[in-house]
Amino acid sequence: MTVMTISPAERVRAGWRSAHDAVDGVPRWARIAALAIPFTVLPAGLWRVAAFALHLPIIDGDGLGPGDGRGDLPGWLPMEAYVVVLSLVSELIAFTAVGLIARWGEVFPRWVPGLRGRRVPTMAAVIPASVGAAVLTVLWTVSVVNCLVFQKTIQGRPLPDGFPIHFNSWEGVLGVLSYAPLLAWGPLLAAVTVAYYRRRALA
């Protein structure tokens, strides 16, 4: 009796397909939009890691060295670790949008205890996705308008000296370009959520 072995590369490919492949009935535009959402978050995450964790010279002036610009972070938490974790968590949250086109967004995966194999209730996905889309759209629109147009923080205060996102240097423009894709996160999520609801609830 021959026992077939699966190579690690094949396992990775199979896992990638099961996480990303769209189910039947998903419009092509919805698949593209869902797969694009993690890429709207990626540039900002990479920029944060490069600037604040790796301390690369992509902020004009003296930049931020280790321990500078900590804001409200507790003393025991290194800023570098916080930035890396924040970027990874943001990317994972963005990736949940792929569940609106994939099988794991309709049937709980085997690794979910107590729910494995059961159908995901339609509204259990639609409600949080809709709230997330609304919050993200307002959050990033207000943030970008306040920072780049009115040069103020969300609380209406002037931006601090050395704020790294602006149009005054190539470093500042790089920050702008890194955060600009976040404007699309909310609208793309809203569109994919509507497609998910129509496919499951109105079919």
C-alpha cells in the first residue's frame, strides 16, 4: 500500500486556494474588490514598519529615533513592537473581507470549535461588515481631509511639528501615497458586502 505524502509547498498552495478562491456565483468585480482590500492596507503598514520600526530615513528632518514620538504608549511597550503588531492586525482585519467571497465566509472552517461545518448566518457576516465599511469610510475620509486639507488632527487641533505626512517633501509625499489607498477600504468593503448579501439572502 502506497502512502502519498504532501509536500509543504503543496500544503501552502492548497491553503492559499482554500482561503482565496471564490465560491460559485461571486461576480468577477466582487472577487477583484475583495482581493484588493488587503492591498489598500498594505502600503500604510509597510510605511509604518519602515519609518518607526526599522527607522529608515523616509521621514524628513531628523525623523523619529527609538523612543521618540511614543504618544500614549505605555513605557513597557517598545514602539517598534507596537508598530509591527498594529500593521499585522490591520492586515488580518482587512483580509476578513475575502471571506465575503470565499467558502470560509459561508461555512465555518473545520478548525472552529463547535461551529465547524455549519453555515455562517448571512447577517452574522453582513452586519459587522456593513458597520466596518461605514466606520472605515468616515474614519479615513475625515482623517485625510483634516490632515491634508485643513492640516488638523481629528480632534481639530493643529498637526504637531514634524508630522510625517504632507506635500512639502518627497518623504512627506511618500507618507501621503502610503496612506491614500486606505480611502478605498471602506467603499470596497461596502460593495463586496452588498454582493455577499445579494448572493446569499436574495438567491
